[in-house]
Amino acid sequence: MLKVEQLDVYYGNIQALKGISLEVNEGEIVTLIGANGAGKSTLLKTLSGLIKPKAGLINYLDSSISGKPAQSIVKAGISHVPEGRRVFSNMTVVENLELGAYLRKDAKEIRKDFEKVYELFPRLYERRKQLSGTLSGGEQQMLAMGRAIMAKPKLLLLDEPSMGLAPLMVKTIFQIIEEINREGTTILLVEQNANVALSIADRGYVIETGRVVVSGPAAELQASEQIKLAYLGGI
Amino acid sequence: MEWVQQIINGISLGSIYALIALGYTMVYGIIKLINFAHGDVFMVGSFIGFYSITAWGLGFFPALLLSMVACAAFGVLIERIAYKRLRNATRIAALITAIGVSLLIEYGVIYVRGAQPEAYPDVVPNISFNLFGAQISSQSILILSVSVILMIILQLIVHKTKIGKAMRAVSHDVDAAKLMGINVDNTISATFAIGSALAGAAGVIFGVYYTKIEPLMGVIPGLKAFVAAVLGGIGIIPGAMVGGLVLGVVETVVSGLGFSLWRDAAAFIILILILIFRPSGIFGKNTREKV
């Protein structure tokens, strides 16, 4: 579904991604793990068109999306839930969700998707008239995800959904991620919380300073001594 | 009873400031630029109204509409030519460009038509009538109602339409807006179009109310409207409306107390006080980010 080859991305003179290659197949949950500053978020931003790559290929559903503007990538079916949620805090929950469906014109389907989002996140329904800035961190994460789902994505990019959340909320969010995946959305998940990420993922890539250092089935990565030491707290 | 009249004059003046201030605040809200050429769009709007009334014989409302449409296009043109390429430049570069654009428009207009002032034609019958002992002119009523209607339309656009929601989204978080599929360039252009249309309307209203227009007429009202925008909280739409009205009323009250020479000073004293004691303005608040 998504194939990235030899991707180079720069911030000014600093190279953030150094020849990254990876692949996401339809229906999978793929996770990218790695320390702060490894380039995980940069990769997602490049995929969603916020940053232009210097070299390399990004193929999505057999056509190149490399360097295309963000709106045509959203239109093609890739939604990105950014790090730190980035909800529009001056707008209500409903307005945020409406913006998620900004490019869609199928009013009837949009209404159905509102229901779907409220079903996935009953909390959002309770708070639908509230300004999103007044929501808790976990609720904002739900809103950011719900907003992305409103675009009806085929591929969902999630950046650090567990960041700053209480363990119980993390559990809830990850259960919902699995549910979204079961309903047919492919997921590329960036996480620092490698343990939780690998527990729901099919496959994983470990990124260090802009390069993929290890990749493989999630269970294998979770069992690997090297990764345990570096990313799973050495347990 | 004279006071009622002063307040009404103040509100009329204030609503002109408010219309101009809205453009300042909307543009600032979306690209963080103080568009110092905005007062000159107001002037251009006033002249378009003038020529469409005198040369083409249009009435008040068609002239108002024409001026708004032309100014909207003019605003977009300015944005596309001068500001768009500076989107990633430093803010001071954009600010200096705005001042340059302002001078270009002022002296461009002087070059084309000369610096002589014009007397705005009487398109609106000026009848005075008594309301609780205060003399109120039909022009004041007209200015007020046009301003209020335009502000209501603006609120509807910003809160109910897709482009309005896109504008609010872009002004809040450009990258997040892009991730929604919003075309940021078009949204910024739309903001310039709406803000400039309001300035055009203010120009025509100003002409009708104060009767004298000239190519440098945008400078002082432009600065005052900027003060109004800062007073209300720059970037906040209701703030610009309230800031404009407050400033207009304060100015007329200062004049009414016999200090008419201090009128302009009052506006800038307000600016200084607000910058010292409440830089975020009446409606501004320090936003906290939740992690």
C-alpha cells in the first residue's frame, strides 16, 4: 500500500532522514519505534506532505505522492494525527470533526461517519459542544483521531498517541487503534512507548538517527535482546 | 441630551474604525502580519465609491457593493504580489514590505489622479430628526445599520461557512489545517478579500459621512483602526468591533469635553496604556497548552 524508498529529508543543512526505506501493506498495523529525535515524526510529516523530501520515493497505491501538497495527500486517503494532537482548541468538538471532513462533499456519508466516530469515542459525543481546548489530554487525543477518521482515510498515520497520557487512557486509546484497524484502516504508528506499540503491531521498524536499524515482525522485535535493552526498559 | 448625540456620533465614527480594524485583525490572525497598507485599501475603496457615484451615477448601495468587490480583488492582488513570497521570511521583512506597499498605493493614487481632495457627493439624504431630544442624522443611522449588517454577515461567514472554518483553522494552526486538507494559500487570499472588502465599505461610508476624501486619508484612520484592533486584542474578531466602537466613543467624548485638539492624542494614549497594562487587549487571554 505504502512504499518508501531511500528517503532523504533535510531541515536546512541538517539531514533528518538518511535513506529510509519501509513498507506498509494493506490492513497492517506497522509501528516505528525509536528515541527522541530519531526522525520518526519527520518521516510522518514527509508522508503527509508537510515537509518535502530531498530525494527518494514515496509510493502510495502505486502512484508517487512524494513532494505533493498536503491537501492532495489527504484526498488520496492518508490522514495524519500529529504529535501533540494539535486540535483546534478555539473550536468545539463538532467543528473539529467537521474540519476533518473538509475535503468531502458526501453529506450523507459524513453524517454516518460522525456516528461512527461517536461510537468509537462515546466521550466525544458527551462533549461535542465543548471547546476542544477544555478537553483532557486523552480526550484531545480521541478528538484528533476522530478528526482524522472523518477524512475517511485508507491509511492512518498516528504520531505518539500515548504521549502524556495516564496508563489507563493509553490502554483505551490502543484498544481503539486496534478497532479502527479491524474495521479496515491500515495504520502506521509512531511510538516511544515501544512495548505497547509492538504489542498491537504486526510489524515494526526501529529508527536511529534517521536510519532504519532493525525491522521485522513485532513479536520478533519484542523478543530481541538488543531491542529490549535499548527500547523496552531492559526488562 | 447633547451627550446622547455625542455618543451616537462616537458610535458612527467607531463603526468605521471597527470595519477597518476587522481587516487588520483578520490578516494578523492568519499570517501574523500588521498590514499597514490596509488603511490605503480603505482610501482606494473611498475613491472607487466616489468615481462610481460621480462618473457612473450609481447610488449609494451599488457604489458600496462595487467598492467592496474591487477592494476585495485589490487586497488579494496585494497579498499575492507582495506578501505571499514573504510567508517564510522574518516578520520584520513583511512589515517593512507592508509599509512599502502602503506608500506605493498612496503615491500611486496621487500620481494617477493628483493630490487634490474631492468632495463626496450627497447620495444619502441628510435629514435630521429628534430622538429623545438629540439630533440624529439619517446618515448616522445608515452608517450604523450598514456596519452592523456587514459585521453580522462577517460573523456568519466566519462561524457558519466552510471557508470561515478554514480561516479559523489556519489562524490557529497552519500545519494542522493542512492536515485537514485545507488549501492554506486560498484561505489566506480569502481572508485578504474579506478584510479588504470591509475596508472598501468603510471608505464609502467615510466619504458619505465626512464628505472630504483625499489620497492620504487612509493614514490616520488606518492607524486608529490599528489601535482599535490592538485595544480589542489583535487577531480577535469581536475584539476589533468592540475596540473600534470604544475608540470612536472615547474620541468624540474627548472632543465633546472641549479637548478636540486632543482627539488623536487620546487614541494613541489608549494604545500606549493598553500596551503597558494589557498587551493582549480587552478580549485577549493567555492561552495555555494542554499536554
